[in-house]
Amino acid sequence: MENLIIEGVKSTYFTPQVIFNADTGECSITGESYLEDTWDFYRPILGWLKQYSDEVKKPINFTFDLTYYNTSSSKCFLDIVKQLKEYQDAGGSVVINWKHPEDDDDIREEAEDYKNFLNIEINIISY
């Protein structure tokens, strides 16, 4: 299975940096996510996670480290966390780290909402 690497872009719209390592299970989404076609951007990410869950079946250490994102990106993050929860429920090992700026309560609260809604452990880390 190939790694998934997408360089972040800051332009009219912002795309985050995505680094998913198929050998180590280290996955991160970093930066800002403010896109026009959010679903088109995140569809391959969800596809990669599904393939990894079905074929590789190793532990996943997933880190969200975003400083800003729009509502449509938030929906995609929820879909990612749901997929991680499904993998965990099927016996896969999952660690989710959610990093946020110390003064950004909205990003912290989003992680808490996902954690409570999906009943999944999320390490919420401020910096």
C-alpha cells in the first residue's frame, strides 16, 4: 500500500498538509482546511483509511493539528473519526490526537463533541 502525501496549499482556499504512512500507521492532517470542494479533497483520504483498515490492519496513530477549518471540513473530520471508530470496534488499534491552539476553544470543543458523540478516546492537546 502506498503512502498518502498531500502538500498543504494557501491561496484563495486553504488545504491542509496530509501525511499518511502505510508502514508505520502514522497519519496527520495539519494546517488550515478551508476548501470550496471539501468532499473532493477528503474522499481519497477516507478511501486510504478504508483500504488501510481492510488490508494492512496495523495500529493507526492519527493526529489532527488544525489552526482553522470551515464547517464542511468539520463534517469530513467527523467522517474520519467515525471511520477510525469503526476500525477500532472491529479490533483495530487506534490513537487519536487532536491538537489545538491553547486559546481556541472552538477547535477544542469540536474534539470534545466528537469524543462524546462517538464514544471514542481522543487525546486533546493544547499548545
